[in-house]
Amino acid sequence: MPHEEHEPEPTTPPDSARDVGDLQDKPAPTAPPPPIDVCAEGANATLAACMLGPFQLRQRGQVVNGWNGHKTQPLLKYLLAHRDRPVPRDALVELLWPDADPDTGRRNLHQAVYSLRRILRTADPDTQHITFRNDCYVIDDEIDVWCDVDLFERFATSGRGHNTSGDAPAAIESLTRAAAYYRGDYLADSPYDEWTVLERERLRMLFHEAMDTLGDLLVSADRWDEAIAASQQLLNHDPLAETAHRRLITAYAAKGQRSLAIHQYRLCEQALERELGLKPSAETAMQYTHAVQLSPGSTTKRI
């Protein structure tokens, strides 16, 4: 492992005479909701980060709460998101304190790093979680980091590959696993942080693609209940996804639930009108017409 440089940074918390802006003691934030089971998969990792949906962190299986100062968590989020490469100190200063002069910004960063290290050492005192070398900070490369984004992408990509090669059962299995990791948009509790925008949209598009593929495969296999669940999950994140509305219309009609198929079309109409001022596409309208004419037990047209 490369030799770590030792930067000058405080070893004790600043008192009021040394306060540099946003380093004041702040009340502990409200604890986040308990992590869901998918995040518990990383219980054996040094750090387990759930970044799809609201941010959650576990350290050797224990939920990390009580973030000191309002910059420690954003700092950790950024370092975790860029853990494959060192982040220059000045880039972190510009990101977290864009209006500060260079000296104040660096003092703020040193203190935020100190606070973050102290939080992480509470449960793991013998581990150096964040290293500093060549004027850069990075999550130590010897630390075992589990992240839901990595697994979501792995299974979504493998599902796409299985589907391309014509292996529908393997594609369904992979895409179902990918769907389980997508609790919500990337770092949903940081909607105004500019650095998250492109990654959030990229992952959102990958999720949309994965759920469309999964839904189509389940419809083709006549696995109606699973197709309904997958389509509803997509609509929970994107109420304007007409593909999901159409699959629900198809699935309800195939199950003989004509009233639910009609209701789903009405929901689609309302969502599109409310958000975009548009009507459902011709394809969706045709699927609706087919559904209302379908008698229970008939075979429905695939979409």
C-alpha cells in the first residue's frame, strides 16, 4: 500500500475562537429510517453504502448515525462515489465551500475530514478509512466497501446480456435482482447537489430499461403477477412510463380483471394530462381497446 502523507489537521475539535464558519456544534440530525434488508447484505463489509434512495451507511453491520457538522456526510458521499480514484483537496474545497477563500476552505475541509474520521473510528478504531496523499483524499483501497449501485449495475448489465443472447430465464433472474437494489433515485436525499445529477439520470435510465425488459419477458412467459409487480415498481418511480401502464393493462386483461385494466388506462390518462398535458399514445389506446373487449380466459395480444 502506498505511503500515506500526514497533512496538518486538528487533533481536537475547534473551540469558538477557532470556528471557521460552518464548523459550529450542531444538534444531531434526525436518525434515518431503519435500513431495508438489501442494505443488510453488506453486513460483513467494513463500509456498506446504500446510495440508491436516501443515503444509508453501515459500518461492520452497524448503522452509522449522528453525523457531526453538516458537511461530513456530503464529504463521505462524494468520496464513496469516487472511491476508484483520489480526489484533489482543492476540488473538495470548491465542491463543499465554493464561496470560501482558499485558506478558510482548506481549514473547513481539514476539520470535516477530522470529524468524519472520528465518526468512523467510533466502531472501528484500528482502521484508517480515509487516506491523504499527493494532495488528494481517497477511501483507503484496503477497505472492503459494499455498495448497492455496484450490484444494481452488475445485475442490470448481466440481465441485458442474457436477454440479448436469448436466455430469458437467466435474464429474468438477473433483472429481478437488479430491481431489488433500486430503492429510489441515486442519492435521493441530495437532489440539489449538482455533481449527482448526471449519475442520477444515468442510473434512472438503466433502471427504466431493466424494468421494461423484465416486464416484457414476464408478459411473454405469462407470469402475470410478477409482470404486475415489476410494472408497478417502475410506475412508483416514473408514473409517466406508458410501457408499464400498457403491461398492466395486458396483465389485468389476461387475468380476467377487466375493471382493473380499464382503471389502469384511466390512471395513465390522468398522469399524462396532469404532468404533460398529453393524451396516451395510439399504442396505449389500442391496448386499452383490446383489453375492454377481452373476455375472461381469452389470450391477449403481447406488447
